[in-house]
Amino acid sequence: MSTQATRPPDIADIRKQLGLAARHLTAANGELRADRCISQIIYALTFTLEALWSAFPPEYPKEPAP
């Protein structure tokens, strides 16, 4: 998650990260780059969670029901 972001991530940010993940599956010489792919997928999931969090913020504090 970026601390300098002025807006929550949107679908374009998530698609970009997944596209980078797909590109890292194979390098130019066909070498498997699973480490980079997994890293990009984690970034995409982070952006997705951040977008969901900003769209549906939790309501704190909640009083317990009597």
C-alpha cells in the first residue's frame, strides 16, 4: 500500500498489477519467474483490499448489543 496515494486504487490499478504478474510468468528467454509473478499478485490483492476498504469502511466503534 502506498502512503503517498491521494486516491484509492481502482480497477485499472488492479488490472495493471495482474498484467505485470502475467508478464513475469515467463521472462524473455522462457525462464520461469514465479517469484516476480507471486509478488505482483500480492500487490494486486493489496490494491483490491485497499479499494474495498475505502469503498466500504468499517464502522467503529460498535457498541455490543445488550
